[in-house]
Amino acid sequence: MSEEKLQELAESGEWKERAIELLRRKTRACLDLILSFVNDHWQNLASDEENLYNFEVFESEYLEIYTY
């Protein structure tokens, strides 16, 4: 996605719905975990790939903490 489109989504507030949809489509994570990441860690102007990578790190750290 172009920088211009990312900027437009960030300014319009539509980024949040798009972020949730993307993570629901690309991961098997529960909605609560996705919402937590989107609300606290999603970077509006970062690429989808970067945000997906950061989500994978976030998810693995979460699972590591809560599986003991």
C-alpha cells in the first residue's frame, strides 16, 4: 500500500477497521489479542508486513507469558 493511502487511512480513522480485518485474515489469533495489539501497538504509517511481523512478536510474547 502506498504511503499516500496509509496517510489517508490514518487521518480518516479507517485504519483501525482495516488493521483488525488484516490480522483476522492473516492470523489465527483470537479477537481479544488482535484488538489489544491494534489499540496499543499498531503503527498507522508502517507497512502491512511490518505490522504483521510486530504482531507475530507480540503474540509469541503473549503466549510465552500466559502458557506457564
